[in-house]
Amino acid sequence: MGKNMKTCRKIFCIALGLVWVSPFVLMILIAFNSNNSTSFEIILNPATWTLENFSKAWNQADFSRGFFNSTLVTTVSVFLILMITSMAGYALGRFEFRTRKLFIAMMTGSMIVPAVFFSIPLYQLLKILHVDQSLLGLILVEVCGAHVMFVLLFMKHYQNLPDALEESALMDGASPWQIYWKIMFPMARPVIGTVVITQTVWTWNAFLMPLILTLNNPELRTLSVAMYAFQGENIVDWGGMMAAGCIAVIPMLLLFVSFKNCFISGVEGAVKE
């Protein structure tokens, strides 16, 4: 009976894995197809396979510029978000002040508000600051977003650290900044891994605000917005769009493969805490 249950579980997991991976396989098949078709009979025919769609995506849709823009926006945004959320989490987790509980409650309550509600106010604010037509505007949109979950993860982590670490550092003459930067922050590696990888994927795949801010300025388009160029009014270039999707997915895939252990330990650490 036990062996049968294990076999059923393995079959179920394999079936679930095949269902999960099937869209990616389909995307790759369409990307290598020379005909603009989604028919299985055509995309499974090796005679129609080509690399032309990748060349079209990289050159015609100016993916080289989009790749640079996405890399710059993602790198700067993730770094700033990591610093801001970790410092906010440290302040909430290690210091007591009068409005602390109210502040945490307000932050938690803000998580129920959909981010799309802030798109128009954000655009108006960026316009007032004269950064609505620049990569700085895209970075500010990402950095100024509601990263409440990351703040709470850092807060919980810092709360669980022993007070003896902070007390011994104070006795040695360390300042609050030195305690945070040299002791507390390095000990938050599990949460740091979770924040970096999660926010990198979110920023890399962001579409709505990059579309709004770069609609009239193709030179500022990110990869996700550049993919939109393959969708015409009456026809969609499926091969070009899927090839563009493959190019956009590769960096995230390499990131996860390279840092999968860090990501897994980060998630486990966040859950345990």
C-alpha cells in the first residue's frame, strides 16, 4: 500500500511538472519556427525551425537597447530597495517608539490596495519632477513602490536576533550605523537572498509603468515593453514575440540556477522566522 502511494505521488508530481513546463516548451517551439503559426503540426516540423526570429527580436525590436535598459533599471532598483527595506526593517524590529504599532498596521493594511490604483498619481508626480521621460523615472517607480512584505521580513528577522549582539557592540563603542551595517545586515543573508531574487524577477518583468513612461520614447523601453512591438493592429508576430520572450527569460533562468541554493535558504529562513 505504501509503495503504491509513493508511485502515485511520483506520477502526480511528474504530471504536474509537465503541465507547468509545457508553456515554456511551447514558447521555445514557436520561437524557432519560421512560419507565423501556433499550430502543433507546423511548429513540430523540424523543416520549419530557424534562428531568424531571434535575430529579428534582437535587431528589429531593438532588444539590445531594451536589454541594457532593463539591466540598469533592475540593478539600481534592487540595490536601493534592499537598502531601504533592510534599514526600515531594522528600525521597526530593534527600536521601540510611540507610533511603531500604528505604522506597522498602516503598512500591512496598504498591501490590500492594488498597485494599479497608484499608476496615474505616480505618473503625475514623475511629471512634476520632470523625470517621466527618463530611466530615472522607471527606477523611482520601482523603488518607491509598496515593498511592505520585504520590510516585514527584515523586521521579523532582526527581532529574532539576540540582544547580546547589540549590547556587546555598544560596549565596544560601535555606533547604531556600525551595528546595523557590520553586524545586523550581514546576519540577514537568508532574507537578503529572498528580497534580491524576488525583486529582480518583479522588476525585470514589470510592464504597466514601463509601458506608460516609455510609450512615446522607444529608446527607454525595457524588454517587457519591447516585446509589445511584435503585436500589430491586425496581426501578431508570434515567432518574434516568443523569441523575445526566450531572450527575456534567459537572464532570470541563469540567475535562479546560479543562486538557487541562496533562494531556497532564503525562503526557508523567512518561513522559519
